[in-house]
Amino acid sequence: MYMGYGDGSALMRTSNFHEKSKNEGDKRVRTILHCDANSFFASCETAIRPEYASVPMAVCGSVEERHGIVLARNELAKKYGVTTAEPVWQAKQKCPSLVTVRPTYGLYSEMSEKMNKIFYDYTDRVEPFGIDESWLDVSGSFKLFGSGKSIADSIRKRIKEELNITVSVGVSFNKVFAKLGSDMKKPDATTVIPCERFVPIVWPLPVSDLLFVGSSTQRSLNRIGVYTIGDLACCDEKVIRNNLGKNGILLREFARGNDRSEVTVSGYEPTPKSVSNGMTFRENLKTGEDISFAVTYLSMSVAERLRRHKLCCNNISVTVRLPDLTSFSHSAPLSHPTCLYSEISKAALSLVYAKKAFWEEIYSVTVHAEKLTVEGDFGYQQKLFPEAWEQKYAKSHSLEAAVDSIRERFGRSAVKIASAIDNRLV
Ligand SMILES: [Mg+2]
């Protein structure tokens, strides 16, 4: 699923596709997999509610809001012609019996994490691309797990058995063609594009199938007579440069199979400037209990991410969206830096209530941790005579850090806030 980046040039700038391999002289043929979950949101919902498997079903933004579009649909809905990103009313015209489900974002990130965990059993070189896709460099995994194709097949089988969802896998010698391969056969299939035989497989395909060729790039290419990936590969360098600039030259290299960008080694996460978590819950938040649950739920992951980066925040803000889609933000400084969910949620909650005059029900809420500083900068841990709050802080910190390590070992669902179990909001 490659969506929403326009012509892809912004994504190309921010990704590592411009970079050359560190070992430029290294001409070894690599084996790269691109794994892409099929109808991911719909599959996740079906994995926990098997009754959806036998009916046409679509995960949609809420029907009454302007976000009433189809985010994902299952194979049965697809047979009725229901497509991703179409308005719900239109989908229901095509398929009156369509069952619509609101998205459960917490579930998707949990499934995504589990999927990536399976990938790590085969290689430590995993680069997630969005929530339901990842590249894997398995060049070093042959001895243990066999060829690229057999690794791909084994991954598909495990994800199907363990998570109840299907993936399509492309196997090739670079990231761009691996991605292309995962789009060629769906659902639940492996497509191999080998180095020595890529031309008859890849070149006849429409140029828009190539990663980063969005609709505006496609129009520019069509204008100079480039319709297939083969046309692009054989296009005159001057013509490409004059019409599409440097990115055009890069795309031509991709078409020729010359993408040397590496699968980013796992574990790398740039230090964030602020950490936020927001969610539209399954129902509008009405009661005090609802709101306190929502804010605590969001604050937990904000705090966890702060701790992972060894950061504290000095400012909290909340953005609240109302059912009429108007929104307001409110922020306040904290009395001391923190990375504790108990303190973050308390501050966020009082910000929401400080604006109580503005709302009766809440559609979505986002908690932002801002003005980040390095944890321990203020030295509460090292003091000989800590103040009472500092002692309390240190105690809570070790408790929350313990929860982090349990989750790291046993998965996110190992420790949940009690109110999250069977809560109708998530
Ligand atoms: Mg997908």
C-alpha cells in the first residue's frame, strides 16, 4: 500500500534512496524481501473477530464524519468492487450488505509489531515502511533458512498461522524491485524478480508501478513518451534530465535495476523533537471515565517513548477535536521534567478539563510531550537529600521502567491498564 505521498518526491528526499551503498565496490548480488500485508486493517479486525471472514467487510472512517471513506476492505468486499479510499456511501451502493467497522489503531500497531518480530527471526536487517510493509535484507541468512524464495514462503506461512493475516512478498536484488514484486501477486503470494531475468518481468510493466512514480511524475513521463518501466530504462539521459531533473535520472537507474540503497539496519530511531500520541476512539468520549481512560491510554505510550529515548518533557499540550470537527489546543509547563505516564496523564487531563466550557463530547484527543530534555539532567537520582517529590518520582520511575522491560520481553499486551481490557473505546 503506497498512498498519500503525491508524486513521491518528498518521500524520496527523506528516505535513503539517494544514498549509495557503503560498499560501492561490492558487486555481490543481494537478496531483499519486501513483505506487504494484504488488506491490513481488515485482516487485523478479522483476526480478532472471525465472523468478519464470511461477510463483505470494510474498515471505514466514521460514517457520519467527513472521514467516511473506506480505509481497507476484505476480499469479499473487493468482489463487489469496493475500493480503498472511496466514500462509504458509494461502497454501500455497490454492496448493500457491506459491514462497516471503525478502525482500531491500537490493534494495528500491535499486529505490526508482531509481524516485524517474526521478520527479525530471519534477519536483523528489517526496515519498516509504513505500518504494514517492511524490507528485509536476507543476503546473510541463506545458510540458516535457505533461498530468498523459501524464506519468503516460510514468513508467509508463519504470519498466516500465528497472526491470521496474509502477506505478499517480493524477492529481488534491490529494494525497488522487491517492492514491485510484492505488488504483482496478491493475496498471500511470493513473486521472485531475479537479477539475471528482471528485464522480461519488469520492463513491460506500466511505469506507474515503479516506487516513487506518483501521478504527477507519471504525467511528466508520459509527456516524453515513457509509458513502461522499459521505456524509462532506455530513455535518453538528456531528455530525462531536462524534463524531470535529478530525480528523473535516479528513477531511470531504478528501472535499470541499479538501486543500491541499503535496508536500514534495525534499532535506529532518530531522537524526536516532541512525542505525541493521538487517537480517534471507537465512540465519542462522553463521561469523565471515558476521558480519563483515553488520556491515560495515550499518555502511557508517550511516556514509554520518552523513556526509550532517555528523554523527559517540560511541557504538555493537548489537542482536542470535537464531533463538529472544530478543535482546540491547550498547553502548560510542568513543575519539573518528567517521563512518567502518571504525571503526563494528570497534566493532560487537567488541560482538557480547563477547557470544559468548550465541549460536551470529544471526538479525538492527542497528548503532546514537548520541550524535551535529556533524562537525569536535573539530577534527582544523584541527590543525597532528595525532596519528597523526587523520592516519589524515583519510585514511580523504577515501576514504570519495569513495565517497559516486561513489555519488551513479552509484547505490548503483557501489561495493560486494567480499564483497557474489553474497553469499548479501543
Ligand atoms: Mg498492504
